[in-house]
Amino acid sequence: MPKINRNSPCLCGSGDKYKNCCLKNEVKQENLSHNEWIKTLTLRGKNLYFLRIIADALQLDSFTNQRRTFNETMILLKSAITPEAVRNIHLAIPEIWPNEDDLNRCFTQEKHNNSGLFLGHYRIDTTIAFLNRHALYGQSFIMIDPFLDPRNTAPEYNPVDNPEQHINSTFHNILVYFQLLPWIEKGILKLIRDPGSFNYKLSQETMKASQLKSSIPELQKIIENTHVDENEDIKLFIQDQILFQPDEYILQDMKIKKEAEAEMKAYLKTRRENSFYCVSSKYTPQLMMFSTGTNYEMGKYICEKMNAYMITDIEYRWKEMEYDRKINGISLNSWSPFAKAFNEVDLKYLNGLNFDDILKLREDGYLNDMRSFIRRTWSSALSGDEFDKNRIEDLSAELTHHIHNAEHEWKKIDTNLVKWFGSESILGTTISIGMGIANWIPATAIAGAGIAHLLHNRMERKSFVNRYPAGFFIKKIRKNI
């Protein structure tokens, strides 16, 4: 390993300086071989290293520093992904994740974070919307890496032996990583390998336990009522199946007239460019897998190892948790029942919440206040069974009440501004004071209103979320604190 400066970010990926991380723990990075270095990486470090390998395989200068639109990124990735790139990406998995001991080391490092383990649909856009909501109270999140481990895959389906069959699934998994990129860079979300990849006995035991549970009447009923056409991933994939065929086959099959061929080809080109599931019609047939992380029993095992709680967007998973809690007395974590209720609360204030909002909450130091506020709100709404649907309505009512109070208080602050400065044009403007002067208010207005009022109002706004955490749910307030 090259020599590393004491004040440089530690190569293990923790985000701390080298002198406060590995050097402090008597691990000299420059003296390690590559294989030894891999076993010092944090989960964040492993994820960032894998992203670098993906960029190299696709012959991109950098994966983490690309700031393109999502559609631009899709087109770029589709032109770059080849069977050789697929092979190189999957060959990196055994390198980064050498054995079960290394995985357990990473689990131990994360125990203090009280992370939310997401076992749900890995979808473009909707997964991020789900995480944005739960990141209002969640310290950090864990997801299972969707890429196949070639060590556990039969040769005929193996992405190393037959990479041309995995072009589309690899592309889709890269998109999953790409949309999670800001979360990974900030260390808020980490991807892990399924422990069953290293422990065959554990894999079989958890799979068998999950299969037995599916025969329980109340759980079986959910399975029977779940139709394939309700799964958005499968539905979109089926719709895009036609795109896997060459243009000539499609034109012939649809009996397109000669004069309309150019228009139809242009339409197919656009559809392929914008499809999450189709890369090219050159590589057929394709194997496509849709991930939901892992089975519930393995999820329980991971939660126990990492001191985590489970979150999901799958009704069946919630029911498994509810059943365990009610019948077997198994409680994964006090946050899990709340997560279910919070996921189903219908609040317009949560619409459009994005990563920048979440980052602001964390970087301004409000996350702990928000967690405390939400826990208090949940406790106030709680009575009886925590998974009872009535709890969702109670939580919604409590949150709405606090949000209305926050709105009322914010209006009072703005009313004072109007009263002091005689103009509504300043409402919604962030107060900025330098050298005792508000740079967006005329000096005559400051003289008339008094600098003391201005300073008081600035302090009121700066401390607003500490006093009224529910105000963060309101977009106009988020932008002005």
C-alpha cells in the first residue's frame, strides 16, 4: 500500500482521518498487502471500493464523481456495459468479501448505529422515496447487495462463466447503486453480503423456516391475494420484453408498413434508452432477477448480529414481524412497529422529501432532536397492539397536530417581520447577518425597526426546529432555517 498522510482520510473508508482511525488502532495501512487491506475496510469503504471497480470495468473516469442526470447516466452505462465488464464486476465480489469472519467484523463495527435493515423492493426511485421518509428518524440503513456472488452460482447461470446472460441484470443493479450513491458517500447507507453466501447451513435453515412460515393461514392469505401483475418490477419488465428483440423482428411481427419503419425504429430507440430493464437486443436470452434483500428469517439473524431493526415496503414482511411479535413473543427492535406505522401515515408534508432535505437535517445537527420528537409522538399515540391499524391513524393525528402548531409558530415569526419592516417581500428569506448588518434589508429599515428585533428574529428562526421539530416536515420552513 502507498504511504498515507496522518491527516488524510483513512483508506479503510470510515470517513475519519488516518491518525484517528487505523493508525490509532495500530493498523499501519502502508504495511498491508492488498488482501490484508481488504480486511480492514469498513462497510462504507467496501462499498466505495466496489463503486471504483464498477467505474473501472465500465471504463469511466469515476463513478462517484459523475454528476449527470439520471437519463444521461442510463444512456452512458448502456453504451459502456459489456460481457467483459459484467465478468470483472462479479469477480470483485469474492475479493471484497473474502469470508464470513470478515463479514462478521463489519457487522460488529455497525452495532452502535442501530441501523434499519431494508428488506423490500429494490426499485429505481421508489426505494429512495422510502428511505427519504425513514431517514427522518433513522440513524443509518443497511441493504443486501443485489449482485450475484459467483461462488454460490451454478456454472450455467454464473455471471463470470456466462456474463452475456447478465447484461441487463447487472445494468439494473448498477442503477440501484447509482441512485444510492449520495447515501453511500455520506455513510448513511451501507450494502452488505447475505451471510448465507458464506454459511450454507445457515442459508438452508433460514430458508426452510421462512417456507414453513408461509403455510400459516394468515400469512398464506396474503400470498394468495398477491398477484404477479401487482408487482411493479415484473410488470415493467414484461412490458419491456419486446425491446429485447431486434428491430427487424419487431417490425415484421407487428406488420409495420414500409413508410412507418423509420418512425417505429426511432420510437424503439427512445424506449430502449429509457428502460430500466433493457440494455441491448444483442445479448439474448437474458437472466433477470429482482431483489428484496433476503428472507425474513435471515433478516432476523442480521438484525441480531448488527443490533438493527427491520423496515420494508412489503406487506407480507410486516405480517411476518407482527406474527413473530404476537405468537412467538419475538421483538426485533422497538423501531420496527413504528417504522410500519410511519410508512403508512398519509401526510402531504412528506411528499417530495429528497436527500438534500435529509442531509440538511443531519448536517445542522437536528437528527437526534427529530428522533426524540418522533419517539415521544409515537408513545403518545400508542395504546394496545403496536401493529394495530388504529395506531397509524393515531400517529397521523399526533403528527398533524404538531405540524399545525409548528406552522402557527412560524407564521408568528413572519408576522413580526412584517410588523417590524412593513413588507411581506422579506417573508421566506433566510436571515443573514454579517458585521451586525442584515445584507438584504435597507439600512433605513434596520434603523427604524431596531437591530435588536432583527437579531431576536434571526435567533428565533435558527432555534425553530429545536423547539418545533415537526416544522421540518413543512417544505417552506425547511428551506428557510
